[in-house]
Amino acid sequence: MVVVISAHNVVNAPDVGGHFWVFMQYAQGFLRLGCDVYWLERFRDTQDRTRDAAIVRDFMNRMQRYGLGERVILYTQHQRAGVSRYEMIGMLQSKAERVCRDADLLLNFNYSIDPELLSRFRRTALVDIDPGLLQFWISAGQLVVPEHDLYFTTGETVGRPWARFSDCGLSWVRIRPPVCLDLWPYIPNVAGEKFTTVSSWWGGSGQGEFITDGKEIFYENNKRVTFLDFVELPRITGKPLELALCMGSGDSPAAASSERRSPPLGVPAGSGPDRHPYVGDAEDRRVLGSYGWSIRLAQEVARTPELYQSYIQGSRGEFSCVKPSCIKFQNAWVSDRTLCYMATGRPAIVQDTGPSDCLPNGEGMFRFSPLDEAAHALAAVDAGYARHSRAARELVEAYFDSKKITERILNSALSLKMRSGNRNAAARPIEIEVSNANVQIDTTTRLMTETLQDGLSTGRGRAVRIDAIAREFFEDSSSFATERLRVRLDAGDTVDVFFKDLNPQNQLEAARLVRSTKLERGLREIEMYRQVLSTNGFETAQLYASRWEPERGIHWLFLEYVGPSLKKATDPALWRAAAQWAARFHAKARLLPDTQTNFLPRYDRAHYQRCAARIQDKLPHIDPEDRPVIHAALDHFAASIDRLLALPQSVIHGEYYGHNVIIRRPSPDCRVTVIDWESAAIGPSFLDLASLSAGKWNSEQKLAMRRAYFEEYKSASGQRIEWDAFLDALFDLSVYQALVWLGWWPDRNFSRHFGRWIRELEGIMHEPGETALQRGVANT
């Protein structure tokens, strides 16, 4: 897979280390996915050949350190006879043209890229890293962006009905800014005492920045405005705060100390800033210093990517404001710089840019509006620094991992139809006419089609032919790669298929880190469908076909596509339905003969003892503050093994979480069904309910799911079980489950999941009081 990243103004800004990282995070993500990555950028010559040669040489050396030394395409652009001419630097013209022609994707950050250069690529995607601003510039006619095949944005509200700005008639795919976690490791030990940030001051390349449509809208849009709004903060809090600023027209000491400055570019005649009158840089520094701010020049502390990183690592955390446009647009924007702080384990206190689906307020990140909120956030971070440090890292791991972000980009860009007319309509999967002999089809798609065609023919009792197939990758798979196949048959009807690649070598990165690469789990899932689920009326998705040829690396499963996952559903009735489904399944599966289930592993005494030993071995390496709760849980678990073995046993799913429960669309009598059976086993029936009810449920919600399961299980099994004993069993199983998950990761630093299950375990160990309350509710 060849990906070309079209960066903007990096080579010509060699002294701005943070700007380099904006684009390098994407490049490193693609490299870690195994892609061939090239860096494409326009070089603007200075008319000084000696200086130009030094700039290019230093840039190439820098790129060499990041694995792209031989993969940089710099070009100069000149107009000759009305036609753009490109001269390549650092790569032969013929090779550069071949890279452009053969690339699978151009990921473009240069809003004003030449359309002729853009046309040399087969598939193009624009990345909007100025959400709200870019759409404003386009809709106000201040910027003309050449047409791309796909449009990505880092703004959560772009293209949403409630956005405060136009979508410009484009279909936007929302992504998050990436951070390469390998290059930005977690460093728990704090070297410095100051909360810092690296920032521009005036904006507009040091000449000032304003937002105007030339009519009614006009306001100053730089960091100077917002930082001066909070100038009193260090005096109020007594906290050491430092700003590393790019002042003046650069940030040379001479420019930064000038007493007066010319009116900034872009200010309409007769207009001025809406607050904080213009003065010289020296006066601004005097005002900031009088309130206790420490001021550094960005060029001194962050002129290279390495110095920029070192400055962040040496800080206690980040305190930063945003440009006024982010607040006015409410774009839920977060800076890539802020994410670098957080990846390092430095809590961030940043100005609120609007409601967000993923940005917290109070755990690792604080989002403030008025001055008193900023002061409170500084105090809160200091009061629980270690906790907020870990939470900051865990947030970046969960939502901003460059491998996950770039994987989403590839899935979106390469599985969706690239249409030049991608306006006011969502892109559709590419439909391949497999029955057309004149259409070239890759070997994998051809074999997938043949396998599915044979399976459908067997299931329908007659020969069917697939005329066309459309492949669409699922972007939120947690273990194996999955796709939705839209299949058109010769009779004209269509079939929606869920395809799963069970090759353990093709597991997603997060799963590969903690799971075995042996074939057993994938084969177990196929056997579950063949021997159990397809023959006993369990209300699961229909098995259409499978193909298991390990010698060829083929481990495929084709199922009926049923609908979306329950993971983000907010309807409590659906979650109760999931609990009831599990109860019916367990009641029926407990009666299956051994001949049908002897391929499944069993939760026997040896299984539980291995779990206890694994946790015991990890204890010396776990953070000291986490050990007490794990010790207590381990003691309880060891004493509960006999009780676990005495519980009702049946086939269990093993990972019965919301993302594995599917909402049927349209909904028949059974509203949900279940997928992903690679962890199936013979074990305590109620474990699946413990999984379903784990997480951020309140007592009332947990009680509703437990009661739904309890009543359904009694009815379906005909067995008599006592409510109090049922709750005691769930407590034992919840402790066991949390320990199992903690056993998968070394510590908090390795994965956000460790921190999540530590919090889950802490909640469980405080649950006896809650369980007593549920007993009381049930008996009233």
C-alpha cells in the first residue's frame, strides 16, 4: 500500500518543531501499518541558492531520522507559458512521477494544492486540520479548494446538523488527530514544575489574524487575545505558568523586543481588534511578566522536533488557550500539541471548544471557560497528579493512537467509491461486476465470491450466481478484520453478508498484542457455527459459508448481516433484551450433549488456578498504588473457586459485551443476536451477564439487566434459583472477570484497558453494599 502525504509549509519552516509533528504523526501511523509512505511538499525557494541548499539538506537529514530519508519528494512550481511546471528536488523526475501515478492514496493537507498536480493521483483525500475555519474560508469565497475524492476533518461537529458553520456541500468523514505512541512514550516522572505551552502569539505569520466575511463578521483571531483574557491566572493561583511564544514576524529576540508594530495584515480599513489594544511585543511581555507569567521564545525551546518534544517532556503539564474562532464555532477541536503533552503523561488544561464525544473534563484533561474554572483545574491536577497523568495517557491510547487513526483513513478512503462528484451524498462501497468477464478482479475477491456462491447455493438448495459484490470495511472491529459485503444475485435479489477474516496473523494490532497467533480461536468460532449455533435454533446470524485452508492463509467466515452493534445504544430495553437472550441461550445450551461441544475449552479448576498464578506473577511489576485492590480481589477469587465450579455450567460466549451484541434490523420478535464466538467455552452460565453489566452502569441499570436475566433464565430452564445466591455468584464472577482482563496487560503504561479494569475492580470490591441494596429492592 503506497500512501503519499502532501504536507504544507514544513520544509520552509525549519525552526518550527511542533509544526513538523502535525504531519509526521500521520506518516508514522501509516508506516506502522506496513505502508510505503512518501512525503510530498512544495519548496518555495528564497532566491539564495546557498541558503536553499542548506534548508533542503537539513530537511532531508531530519527526514532520514524518521524513516523517510529516501521517500521525500520536494518540488518547486513555476508558471511557464500559462502552464504549471514542476521541478523535483531530491528524487528523479521519472521516479517521482511514477510514485504519483502508482500511489494508492494521496492524503493532502495543502488546501491550495495545484489541481494539475492533484490530477496525477488515482485517489485523493483532503484532511481538514482547521475545522470551522476551513469551511468558513470556503463558504466566504476566500479559499478555493480543488476537488478531492474524499474529505476528512479533525472537527467533531463538521457536517453535523448542529454545526455553527456550513459543510460547503461536502460529505465529511470525521477522524481524530493522531499521535504516534511509540515516538511519544509515557514518562511518569515529572522533571519540571511549570505548566507550559508552545504557541503563536499574533497569528498570520506574526502579522495578526482576523476573521471577516467583508460584511458583518469581524473579530481578531489569535492566541494573544485569549491568553490576555486569562492574564491574572498565575497571580491568582500562585502556580508557575510558562509560555513559549512565537512573537513578532518570527520570534527572533530583535523582533520580540520591538516597541511598536505595524498594523497587522488583513485588518479592514478603520477596523481594529475587538479587545486588548495593539502595543509592542516588549509591552506584552512586560504585562505578562507583571502577573507572574514566565515567557520563553519558541525558537529557543522548540526550533527542532526533538527540542519541542524535550520541552513538553520536561513540563508538568499544559495550560493553553485557543483562538477565538474555536469558541465561536464550537468545533470541539483539540490541538495535536495538547495530545503530545497527554501522550507523555502530562495533564492538559485547555480552553473549552464545545461538547465532545471523547474529550473529558476532569480526568487527565480539564476544559475551562471562565477564569475560576482554569484556577480550579490547576489545583485539581496538583491534588491528584499521578492519577491525571495516567488518565491523560490512557485517553490518547483510547482515541488518538496513530495506527488506529490511519487504519480508519485507509478503510474509509480505499473501501469507498472514489467519485469526483462526492457532494451532498455519502460515498458508497465499490461494486464489482464479478460475472462480467471483461472486469479484472483481484484473486482474493474472486475466491471470496466463489466460496460465498457455493455456500448460498447449498443453503438455498439450488444453484445461484453472484453478479456483483461490494466490499466495505468495518472501522470499529476490535480483533479480527471484518467487512460488510453487499451481494447482488443473478435473480436480482440482494444479500447482506458479514465477512470475518479469522487468520490470527491478520488480527488488528490491539488484539495481536494480547492474543495468541495460533489458529485455535478462529477454528473454534467456525465450529461454534457448524456444530452448535446453526443446528439448535439459537436465534443467531445464519451461517452462509466458511473456508478454512491454513496452508493458504485462508480462514474465512461468511454470516448473515443482521444490523449494528449494541455498543452505543441508549435504549435500556435493548440491553434488557440482550440479558434475556443470554438467559435463553444458557438455559438451552446447558442441555447440549458432549459430542456437540467437546471442541470447546472448559473452565475447570486448572483454568482458574492458571488465572490466579498469572496475576500473582504480575503483582511485583504493577504500580504500588494498584496492588492493594488486586491483592484483595485475588484473595477473594482464590476462596471462590469451589463456588464457581458449583455454579450452573453451559456453553458461554466468553466476551458478552455490547460490541458483540447486534441489534436486528428490522426487529423481529427477537430484538438482538450475538456474533464473535472465538472465546466460547464451557463455563459458568452467569459469566456472560457479568460481562454485559460491566462498565459505567449505575445501580438501577445493573439491577434491570440482572432482573431481566434472572426471570428469563428461571422461565426458560425451569430451574429454581435464589435471588441472593444469584447476586453472590455475579459478585464472584465479576471479580474473576476483572482479574482475567488485568492479566492480559503488564500495567497501566502498556494499555488504557488496564486502567479501565482497575477502576472496574475497585467498583466491584465496593459492591457488597450495592448488592445488599439490590437484594432489598428485589424483596420489596
